[in-house]
Amino acid sequence: MKARLLFLLPLIAAWPSFAVGQEIGAGDTAARIRSVQEAVNSVRESWEPVDLSRNSGLERKLAVAQVLACSPAYPLPTAPSAGTYSATFTASWDSQTNASDSFQATLWREPCPGTTDGTTLYLRIVPTKGYPFICSSAFNVVQGGAQYDIKVTQSAGGSSFCEDLLTPTTFIIDQYSSDPAFDRNAALALWFDGVWEKYQTSVPAYEAVTPPPTPPPTPPPPTPSPTCSPSYPLPTAPSAGTYSATFTASWDSQTSTSDSFQATVWREPCPGMTNGTTLYLRIAPTKGTPFICSSAFNVVQGGAQYDIKITQSAGGSSFCQDLLTSTTFIVDQYSFQLPIDRNAAFTLWFGGVWEKYQTSFPAYGGVWVDDALPAGAATAGIGEGWNWTSSNPAPFSGALAHQSALVAGLHQHYFLNASSPLVVGAGDTLYAYVYLDPANPPTQVMLQWFDGLSWEHRAYWGANNIGWGIDGTISRRYMGPLPATGQWVKLTIPAAQVGLDGKSISGMAFTLFDGRATWDYVGK
């Protein structure tokens, strides 16, 4: 304390003082600043540098702080980088299911991007038999004669993992914040405590390396799905044209009688949004009163396993009780985990007592026109109006399709000024389904898109009778011969071919030369 006071005295003595109301001139200010600078320099010259070797605790805290500042790249790696030291062990034991489960684990370090001596510890666990129950509490690190409690997590600073492992998964070896920190760069032994045996593997100390001069860019983490507020009451079945998947589960539950249910999972577009979705799960008891609990459900996506909760309101509490009647749930996210992408492909797992059931979902494409126009859209036409039909032919999707009139020459119906536009990303493909009247086929089929400023985005099939735009450019792109008649055919158009990458579409025209066609299920 005395040394600190001595350090401050020259500064206090040189600090400028002014009487209340005193006018300060430029010369006075400059002189006072010079005197303060001279005092600071004199203190700096007499200041002894801190010797970290005298304070191993401080040195340790600085080293740990540097390591903890390392942010791993997502998605987490599935194997060690070339040249990285790794150690592998295999564990087998009788788990909660009373059947022999086993896994193989690989432990390795990866350098932190942009640093020369910081590392992240990764643990890759691959189930080799059954669904081993993996819990953070079963792992410990032994280092320098001390034992440290750790947690295996799927994100830096995330929550402990403690459940059946359904698929090969990479974890981060993380530290409980309340424990003393071990040194990720020093030699260590990792212990796993099974039911009857202990397994261990050792990793030597990490040697600092010089990072490559031009490291590859770190990919950004997945973009969270847009916020979507579901409508209430929750739907009892998927909307027409919505992709759904169903599975049936049967097991001996807590009631000691055979219970069973049928589950249907599906996505619904968010009202007023073009790329947001809500995931719904409808569970119908088929025998008894099955005990349904959020903890029995998981989502596997992009090689990662996510805990989810099934709730009856967005952000609500987990459901965990006997199910007495058919009920719709929202598939929700635990707030402390990395978010799943509700629009991307995923697999939903349900774990009974003895068996596991799963169903897989493709990525959500974004349907824009199906049974209704986008919100705010106004219709118009040339030679015809907008005409919804439910038959002749039957719609491709849902209850309605829209149909042109039987007219010679050019005719079209269209909409524009939609308040919920179709947002097109780089690399997207646009699509629409068309049914050509086999008795009155057109000679040319054209689709046009309005980007809010211009209709100069067109694609056509068949003859080149319609002269709008310049042939061979984004304003009139030839896509091939006419599609087959008398059946639904999907027309696909790479957005870049018609100049729509990165655009927001607020209008669309369905144009023919001669004949008649029916249209349905438009999107990207």
C-alpha cells in the first residue's frame, strides 16, 4: 500500500489546480500538461517490471484467461486436424437400459484461431452398441496431482450433457465455473467412470505453434430461425400441402401396462413471413394413457444432438405427464443451448424405455402461393382474371389451384404488391407446378416476377411468341420445350438465370400464348 502511495505522489504534486472562476489561458494549460507528462515519465522510469515467476498464481490466471478467450468454430469438428495429437479409448458397461452399451471416445486439442498457444479440448464420442448414457458427471481431469470436475458440452460455456447418446457427437471439455481451472495446454489425463469400471486416456502437453500466415476464415455459427408466434388454438393437423412425418411408439410405461401413441410432426409457415416456420408435434394416444415427457425427445441436426422441450405455448414449460387425449405441442428450444434451425433438415428422436423411434424431415423450401395469394396481393390480368378452381384437374397441393382461360394468342393473370414478399437468396431455385390442358395445350408458357421496380425477370418454355424482354437475357430466358400435357409438372428456374438473386419478389405473372393451363404450389 505504501508503494502505491509513493507511486501516486508525483502525479498529485503535478496535477493542475485552479481557483473557482479562474480563467485559464492557452499558455497556462500547455505548461500544466507538460508538468504532468514529466511526472508520469519520471514514475515510469522508476517502475520495476512485474516478475511473473514470483507470482505463479498470477501467471496461471493470465494463462487460463488467454485459453478461455478461445471461441471454437461451429459446427464442431468431427475428427482431429491433420498432425493434431489425439488419444482414443473404448468403454463398455451395463447402462440404465440393462443392456450392454458401449462407445469409442477420441480426445484431442485444437489450436485457437489467431493465437499461438491457446487450445480447445474436444471429445468425440461414437456409440458402438446401443445408446450409451453419457453424463458430464462421469468425466474428470487429473492434472499435476489434482482432480478437476469438468463438464462435456456442445457449446463453449454451455450446459452439461446428460442423456442417451443417439449419434456420434463432438463435445467441448469445459470447466465448471465454481472449480479451480485446469490448464488446457499442460499434460492431463481424462477419466471416464462407468458403472463397474474406470477408463482413462492421457494427452501430453501442448507445444505452441506458429499459426499459418493466411488461416482459412472461420465459418459463422448457424443463423437462428426467425422469431415466429404460433396462432392459438394450436392446429390439430397439418395444413394442406405441408410436409409431415408420422411414427408410432409402444412400450411398457410407468403404469406397468402396454401404452402406445401415434405422433405426427410437421412445419407450418409463420404468418406474414416467407422463411420462418413453427414445428408442431401432434400426439394421439392409441392405447392406455402414455407417459409423455420432453426429456424423451431430441433433435439431431448437422451432426449435433439438441435437447428440446415440447410445450403447449411458445416459450412455455416442458410437458411431462400422462397424456389423456390427443394434443398438439410446439417443438421448442431450451434457452441455454445453441438454437436448432427449424427450416433445415433434422431428425426427431423419441426414446421409450426399451426402444427408440425416429423420423426425419427435409429442409423447408418456402411455399409462397398455395390455396391463397400472399398477404396484400392485388390481382389483374390480360384476356382473363384470377380464377381459383378445385377440380378439372384436381389441385397438385391443398384444396385449390388457379386456372387460365381458354384464349387464343397472349393471355395472362397475375398479382402484385404483396406485403409478404418472397425473399430470394443467392443460389436459390424458384419453382411452380403447371398442368397443361391436353385438349388445348398452349404453344408457349411464361413465368414473370416483379421485384418491386421491374417485371424484367422472365422464363419461358416452348415457342418464342411473346416478345417482352430480350431473348437470352434475364428478361426472357429460354428454359426448354413445353412440359408434358395432362399431368402436373414442376417448373424449376435458378434465380440467377432471371436476375433474382438477393431480390424480394412482390408480384408474379402466369402467362400463356394460346391454350389453357392450371397452376399450383409456387415458391422457392
